[in-house]
Amino acid sequence: MKYLVIIFLLLVTCQNNEKEVYQEDISAKKGKIIVYGSDSCHSCIDTKAFLNEKKIKFTYYDIDINKKKEQEMLVKLQKANISIHTLTLPVIDNKGEIFLNKGNLKVFLKIVEKKLVKDAN
């Protein structure tokens, strides 16, 4: 009986997690810009400042603190066939399109401006 209760709880928890990720994916495709980063990452801080300067609305998740959102980000990267072995932050989900900083912040911010500012207008 004890094992049945544990299995039931695991199944319910897994189903709830899938629903939350699916709901987040829907909101991302509806135009919600999501930024996954870390408050200890200078590129993340600069990206947030850049988006605020351009008056682009976004939702920010600090993946050092919010492990649930870290998992969500990893699932999205996996679905987009992006390797997590060379992952650098921040990661941006723009209406389901995933792109990330590949090490050169200036180039990344130009991509952000091209994709997000154009979409905002």
C-alpha cells in the first residue's frame, strides 16, 4: 500500500510539472519574452538593462534561485536541439524561438535588438 501511494504521488507530480511547462510554452508563443539568467552574471544584468532601456517587456527568471525555471529552460533548449554543454547565459525565449549568448555580448545584444525590437514595433 505504501508503494502505491508513493507511485501515485510521483505520477501526479509529473503530470502537474508537464502542465506547468506546457502552459509556459503557450505563453511564450503568445508574445511573452522570457529571459533565463543569473543575478551573478554580468551579461544577464547587461541584457536586462538593455531590454529595459529599449522598453521591451519581459519576464526574468534567476535560475540560480528558481530551479524549477532552470529545468524549464533546459527542456526548451533540448527541444530546440541546443547543446547544454557549452551553455552561456542569458537564454531568451521569444515566442518559442530560443536564442542565447554565445560568449560575445556585443554580438548577442545586436541579435537581441534585431529580433526583439523589430517584434515590438
